[in-house]
Amino acid sequence: MPVVVVESPAKAKTINKYLGNDYTVLASYGHVRDLPPKDGSVDTEHGFEMLWEIASDSKKHVKAIADALKDDDTLILATDPDREGEAISWHLQEALTKRKAIKKTTDVSRVVFNAITKTAVTEAMKAPRDVDMELVEAYLARRALDYLVGFNLSPVLWRKLPGAKSAGRVQSVCLRLIVEREMEIEVFDPREYWSVRAVFETPRGQTYEARLTSLGGKKLDRFDLATAEAAELAVQAVTSRSLSVTSVEAKPGTRNPSAPFMTSTLQQEASRKFGFGARQTMSTAQRLYEAGYITYMRTDGIDMAPEAVTDARDTIKTRYGAEYLPGSPRIYKNKAKNAQEAHECIRPTEMGRAPDDLKVTEPDQRKLYDLIWKRTLASQMAAAKLERTTVEIGAPDGQVELRASGQVIVFDGFMKIYTEGQDEDSTSDDDKRLPQITQGDAAPLHTGGLNGVFAKAGETGTEVIEATAPGAGMQRNAGGILSENGAVFGQQHFTQPPPRYTEATLVKKMEELGIGRPSTYASIVTTIQDRGYVIKDKNRLKPEDKGRLVTVFLSNYFRKYVGYDFTADLENQLDEVSAGDRNYKDVLDRFWRDFSAAIAETAELRITDVLEKINEVLAPHLFPPREDGSPPRQCPNCGMGQLSMRTARSGGAFIGCSNYPECRYTRPFGPPGMEEASSIPPEGKLLGEDSGDEIRVFKGRFGPYVQRGAVTEENKKPPRQSIPKDWVPEDLELERAVMLLSLPRQIGLHPEDGVPVWANIGRYGPYLKHADSTSNRGGTNANLDGIDEVWTVGMNRAVQLLAEKVASRGGRGAAAKPLRELGEHPEAGGPVNIMKGKYGPYVKWEKVNATIPDTIEPDDVTMEKAVELIAERLAKSGKKAPAKKKTAKKPAAKKKTTTKKASAK
């Protein structure tokens, strides 16, 4: 039977159902090979040759495919229809050829389908082709670039910026977007402005609201009413005049539906409507695709297959009536620069399958399918018809003009089933429905019409109004000024900083800049969060200290490589490779030539230089000018030292005084004013004395702690102990502080081996340790239930907890057992074993670990082969081959004695 290979078992199960028993359908479980995370995986000296390894978890899947090919000489690669899918097919073909599972007689073909339906699969099987090497080369270039940047730039970060984790070709640029937005927010200077609105009555007693647009015969711009006084004059100008309707204009309008979903717009809309992250959206869409409910979900395309358009139009006519169907189908054209990413849009495979008909129990899948189904149908529905009305109200002298606007939906069209979400809250007067108003009507003010609005503004106002008392008959609160009759309201506003990115708006921005591609958006956004560079705060992305420091470092020392234009241009070059218009090795060579030089330039860079550069770049943010005119970096505690940024080994950052340890002033990384109010001064809070030593509480950069005695030349490191998280440092008393300083507490000697057992408080809470000392990294640790148990736990309880911990480990921590023992090395002695490793099986002898090639099964490795692999490994590392074993002789003892005498001399 022909062997068909797809990525996932779920997809394999669905396809097997369509193809029947004449085919063997197996899953590769994603990528089967990757570049090992070690030096030399991309050989820049030899044409960027790439060293691939089969992941240990993938070996059994490759073996299963190889075994199936023993019974049939036909292999059909049916992985996903994008660059990643093409790469998986190529890797499989290469790996199986190396295993000799693919022979000269084996018929290997590639098929692609955009949806997992019986029609799509059977049609694809009729159109086999070869693996698209141009698409594969685009993948190879992208993977090599990511490796070269990550593997060469990350170590620079580790050495020059303590606590930094990694850098990536696109992730660092994405991080830069978030950090720069945060810095914009922090330096944003709000600007005050005012608006005036009034409520009027129609002759029929209905009310409507209008805003002031012209004052003193001049059209008002946003900041024309800049103060409370100006707003008060405007309110008086409106209330003191007799007003009437000067014009009423009604215009018909239409609103067209949005295009069907592609990857980025699906991620954005799922974020707006459901709060889904990019990864959550893509994994949910993947399951819908594998179940045959939607088309492929990684695409830049918005066009729809003709048969799908017909199916959608038939569904619309049946469900909603002919009036909801436009005269001709709507055509959406792809705007993607890279045709290889522009598959069909994301749509249901069957338009008639409504969300209620879906056979899934997972709420996320049902919600996402509902969204895709509605958006797809809406994209082929008739436009909504609106009537927009604008009413102008004015005074006879032309000194005051107000405008009321609104709209009414005459025909809902596509809005019957779907309206697109908004990234930010948007309130518009246009959405209000106006009552019947006729030109020439009087426009009397509606008494008390804005009392409620005025009261609400007072509750949410900012109390920033600094003005004289309101004029006669005026009311004022924290939000604005109200006329005596309660019908005209002047409201205070402040300009707002740009909002933090959500995952949706970040993906949108990346798409606008040409950074990343549909297959990478989710992984990029996820990676910067997993690295601890960014956190989510109320669904908004906020940079952590680590992320901010990494961005400033890269922007100053590798500016070109975190540039938006450079990254977008590189993406375009990769697109040209996939289109066959550029050689991928030329792209790599050009990039590496400049990038390796930039890496070399940082070799002599000192950490102190880096920190001072960051201080300089972030000075406006970290050390803004002070109101009293004193130097921004002068320490506010001692007045002698200079404030500067310091890094902690944990990766965080803080602001400290250069006069340390004499001055212990610190504050959080960021502008002044971020520090929490505390009764603990920089020099520490004195709790009292114990045994002649002062006991103080300090707030350090790693958290609050207690200290016995002062720092002196003779005692540079006095005893200290961190204060548990549950204890309030400001409320700590002398007795508790002395108890903390008595730790670690030795409970006694373990009855079985005589080794001490300790109780202590560590980074993760209270614990027991069975070891010679608490500083020893070995031994056995076991958690305690509560802080107080550190001082009360006895030996019996401690022995029990330690024994339970050892039993629960299941042997972890013990020496790894060999898969096979081959015996003594025939030339140099010492056991030679085959071990199981993270990246696959390997031969171990002494301190040498030699990887077993993918083409050899561990069970087939002989001693002769093992010795050969060890010798190759030694040669590669530049070490000498093992010397031959020698039989011990008596003269050797003399030699040893001579050596000792020489040493004695």
C-alpha cells in the first residue's frame, strides 16, 4: 500500500478515512529534524552547510515510516501547503534516503490540499509533484539566519548584560516595538483641553445632544478651549443666546463587509472578541483544520475558491433571503508580497455547516468556528445601507454654532450576522439616532438634561482644574462646569498616551512593517513572553526590565539588526528566494559578512561601558530634570553619590547609589516616583540590639532582609537573612528578626548516616536539607508546610519528610543507567557504554560523549564502531587519541619516586 505522510495523527486519521484501506497514512508529528543547539550547526566557512539531527522523539516516527516502506515502494508526502510543510517533506525525504528506506526504485511525490475534505484530498492525489526546492531553500535560509543570529548574538548578551536570556532575528525587533511604545507612554506629557455640549428640545418634546463647533465666528479646533476659564465663557455664550436649527442634511451611505480572514486578521479579531492570544488562536484553528471544518489557517491570502463563493451565496440566499445577496459575487484580491504564503482565505469547508451543527465539545473551537463562519458569509453579503444626518444649530448673530449628528440603519445587510471588532474603545456621535428635526425649528435648551453627565464626570474627573471660582449660576466639580439650568456642560479632557499593544495590535503592526510572516506571528509573540521580556497586564503587553535592557543594548550596539526596514527587507529577500528570484546562499553570505563583523566589534566591550551607555540612553527616562534644579543623578539620600543603573544576576535592574556600601539608597528601575512608600530608610530601620549587635531591617534590590551588625572594613559581609514574603518588613519585631538570623538551624544528625539535617528558608519557601552544610548543592531537600515549622520541626518528622521525598523522585538524581554496556576500551581501558541523551543516543567513554549517527541504531553499535566514533569525537575537539594500555611494570614505581623527589625540590 502507498505510504502517505502528514504532520499530525488527527490529520492522519481524517485522511485515512477519505483514502480508505488502500493507503497507509502515518504522522511525522511535526518537524523530524532540526539544527542541534551547538557551535558549527551552520558552517559559515564551507558554503553554509547545515548539520541536521533527528530529534530523539522523532526517531520512532521516522522508523515507523521506514518500516512501512519495506512493504511498498511508493511514498506520498502530504504535509501542510506552506513553507514549513514543504520543509517537513524535504526533511523526511532526506532522512529516509540516509536510512536507505528510499531506494532508487521508490516513487516519491508531494501532494498539497488546502482543506481536509474528501474532495480536496482525492483531487490532490490526482496532482502529485516534486518537493518545491525553491520553497525549501527559503526555509533553509530563514532557519540558518535564525540560528546565526540567535547562536552568536545570545552569548554576547549573556556576557555583556547579566540576566539576558536570548536574542532573535525577528523577536528582538518585535520586542523593540513594545519597549519603544512603553517609553512613549512614560514620557508622554498630557495636554488639557475642553469641550462644550448642550441638550436641546424639539417642538414635539424629544431631546437631542449637540457639541459646540464654532465660537466668536471661528471654527473651534481641539485645543482652542484650553482652560476652565475659556470653557466657562463658552458655556455662558451658549446659555445666553436664543438658538434655532439652521440646517438639516441627510445623506445616504453604505458600509461594505470586511474581507474574509487571513492569519493576521483572524488573530486580531479573536483577540478583540474573545481575548485569545495568538498561540491560542492558532492552536484552536489547527484543530478545526485537522478535523476538516476550515481551510488551512496559515495564509496571507483573502481570495476564495469559486466553488466556495457559490456555496456561500447559496447559503446566504437560503438562510437570509435574496435581498441579502449582492447582484454579483464580491471579489477580494490578495495583497501579499509573497505568493507562496498567499493560499486561499481561512473559511469553513462547508458553508452550510452552521456553528450549531459542529460536532465539537471544546468551547474555544466552537467560538472560533462561529467567528470564521460569520465573517466568511458576511464577506459575500449585501452592503448595509445607512442614512447619516447632520443638524446645525446657531444664533442669529453667528457667534455660536453647534452640531448634532447621527445615523440610522435603513438596511442591515451583512451587519445582520457580523460586525468587526475595534482595537480601542471608540465613541462617536454618529452612532446616535436623532429625533425628527426640521430646519427653522427653535432649539430651546432642555433644563437638567446634563445633570447626570455632570455628576458622573465629577466622580471620574482628575481634580486638575486650577481656576477662579465659577461665575454666577455656574456649578463646578472635578470633571467640568455646568450651566445653571443643567443643559450646557463644559467638560475637561486630557490627551491620552498611545495605548500599549495587545497581541492583536502588535500582529497588525508587524504586518504593516513587513516583519514576520503568517507562520511566525504567533511564535514570535509567544517567545518574547516565555523569555520573561514581556508580560501581559490586562491583556496588554508590557515590557519587563530585562526586555527594556536587551532592547537598549541591541539598539545601540546592533542597531542595524533590530531596524524595522532592515528586517522587512530581509523578509522580502527570503520571499524572493521562495519565488526563485534569488540564491539563498547569497542572502546568507551577504548577511553573515556584516553581522560577524558587528559581533567581533563587541569582543572588547566591558560591562561597565554597557551600563554607562544604557544610563546615557535612558537618562531622560531614568533621571528626568528635578523641580528644585539639583543634578538629576545626585543621590537624594547621601547627596554625595551618583545614581546609576545596576543589574542583578537574576536579570532585573535597579537604580543604586555609587557611594555603596556607605549609602544603601536604591529604587526600582524606572523614573523617580515609582518606589513604594516605606518606613524603612536606606540606612535601614533599627529594631534593637542582640548580643551587642545592632539588628536592622533593610530593603535591598533582591527584597527585604535583616542584618546583624554594620558593614565595616573588618566585617564586610555581616550575617543577613531574607524576610519571608508573607511577613511585612515594616512590622517586623526584634524577636522575629533574631530568629531569622539564627538560620539555618541544625536539627541534628540523621540517624542512618550521621550527616546533618538542616531547616532553613530559601528562595521557594521553608525546606529541610540533608547534607554536610546548607551551602552544599548536593544532598536531599524536602519542603516544609509553613514558615514556623522551620523552628519547630523535630528529627522524626524531618526523617519522614526526607524519606518521602527520596521515594517520590523515582530514582531521579541517581547516575543515569546505560542502554548497553560494551565493555572495556580495548586500547586505553575504562568502560564504554551507550547512553540515552536529550538529543539522541551516544557513546560514553571517560569524559568523551560521541553522538551516534541517525543512520545507525543503538543496538547495532559494536565496540569497534564505538571506538571509531570516540576517535572521531576526540579529533574534532582537538584532543589526542587514547594511548594504548600498558601493563604495569616495576620501573614505573621508580619513575613515580623520582617525580616525587623532583616535586619536593
